[in-house]
Amino acid sequence: MSTICRLAGRKLPFIKVGLDRPNFLQLSRHVTLKPVSQPVRGADHDDHNMSMNRPMSPHISIYAFDIISKISISHRITGTMLGGYTILLGTGALVLPNKVSHYVDALQAMHPGAASILALKLVLAAPFAYHFCNGIRHLVWDTARFLTLSGVHKTAYIMLASTFVMLIALLFK
Amino acid sequence: MALSIALRHANKFQGYSTLSKCLLPFYNNAASVTCASTHTSDFNKPLLRNGNISILPAVCFLTTPNTIFSNVNKSAVIAQNVRKMSGEDHRALWKIEKGISALLVGLLPACVAFPNPVLDNLTAILTVAHLHWGMEAIAQDYCRPILVGNAVSKVALLAVYVLTTTTLGGLLFFNYSDIGIGKFVRAVWALQG
């Protein structure tokens, strides 16, 4: 021990400067210096975390992609589809040369068949029914109701059933 | 020992220095020790550092003895934190967004059931508003500057504005010069196989 202290004392002569009696306790104090790369402090939280190589919070990948997650992302997907239809109608009205009845009549004149019409209505009505019913579910949540795990599941099944009924009603109306 | 650790990890505790600030009104001096023991900075720092929104208040919130909040509405506390931390007050806009969503629930079936210019134009405006906020959220979620760069992020947001403005103009024009949204839906649904 005394050897270690002496060696340590010899290696750190600068500490002795100004000290009449070297403090051996101080000299033998175990300090480990490790080179740690200075994290780059970026403009915001994300920058900082990425520079530190930290995993993304809240670690989305560790969770099962369960029915609730699927329903949640489906809401955005169906919303995007409906948004696409809306944008098509809006921009179509601006750029297409004829009135819309011209195109509807042209489509009818092609005699597309019952299956094609049903497919068309499905593509239009399914996202609408889903986004409509799940949107109501979101509005119910926004009033701070059913915000429990069982509430989230219960409303999910009610929503799916309502969507199915609404879709059937729309398709065969 | 504790002090040296505290000093060494001063960076990590930066977030904590903000927490007791947002909860300050609800702390008495004794209670603030729970969080304030890790304080390395003064109370007068701006709450938002480098736009860094910390989730730490929630942690502090959970580790705080419940008795402190026994007579305080918790949601009010959370609301106050969020309001202070986000820098902007989004409560009014949130209410408008949700109000328009709720209106659309009744408006869309009404527009198809009773097609008329008033309902058509109302549908156009409210639908596009709803569409705009949805697309804005998507652009902000998936085109974050950290992922795609500042320029692309701004272009994406600009594209949202261009698309929704064009769509609103197009739909209003459609209602004015053509059959209108309600009758159009009926026409599509009247297609025979």
C-alpha cells in the first residue's frame, strides 16, 4: 500500500507543489479517468439523443403490433385515402374540361358490371365508414371517457361492428 | 460523494431543474425537496431550453407523494405543465379542430341526404379544414427536420398548404359551377352495374 502511495505520489508531482506535507490520502485516492467522447449538443432533444446513439423512445419496436395499434394506424391510413379522394375531386374540378356528369355518364356507358360498381363503392365507402366510426370513438375519448385499457378495447369492438353495419348499409343502399 | 455525483451528472439533471418550476405553485417548501435536491441551477432559468421538451415532469409527478396533490385537480396540473412547456397555447385550436370533427359527423350525411348549396359549401370548407390539420400532422410526423432535413420538411409543409388551398378552391368551384358535392355522391351511388 505504501509503495502504491509512493509511486502515485511520484507520478503526480504537480500536486506536491505548494504543499509542505504531501497528503497521502489525497495522493492515493483512486480516480479512473476514461476518455468519453463529448456528446454533440444539437439544437433539440432528438438531435441530442441521436448523437448519443440512444434508442428511440418509447421503444416502439419492443411492443407487439396488436389490434389497438392496427386500428390506430388504420385511422390515419383511411383518413389519407379519404383525403386523396377529396383532393382528386377538388383538383379534378379545376383541371378537367367537362362537368362531372359527363364522366359519370361515360362510366355508366361502359356498363362496368355489378362487381366493378360494388368494388368502386367499397373503395369509397370502406375508408369512409371506418374513419367516420373511429372518428366518433376519438371524439368520445376527447371527452375523457373510455380512456382505460378495457375502454379502449371495448370501444374498438363497438367501432368495428358499427363500421361493418355502416359499410353494408352503404354498399347495398 | 453525493455532491460529486450530482456535479458529474449535472447535464442529466438539467431536465429536473425545469420540473419543480412547472410544479412550483403546487409545492410547499418541504415537498419541493423531493425534486429540488437535484437542482444544479437556479429557478429563474427559462423553462424551455433549446426547445427541449422533457417528459421528466411526468416522472416527478409520479414519484411525488400523492398527498401534495390531494386537493389539486391533477388534470389541471398536467394541463398547466403542458401549456407552459409547449410555449404556445393550442387549447383554442384543439377545441376548434374537435368541434369541426364533431360537426362533420352530422354534416356529411346531411349533405348527401339533402343536397343544397349551403350544405355543399359548408361541407367543402369544414372537410378541407379537417383535411388540412390531418395532412399537417402527417407532414410534421413523418417529415421531421431530423429525418429529412430542414428544407424537405418545410417543402412538405408548404405542399400541405398548396394542396389544401387548391382543394378548397376546387371544391367551392365545383359547388358553384357543377352539381355540388352532395349531388355528386348521389350520382356516383346511382351508378348501375
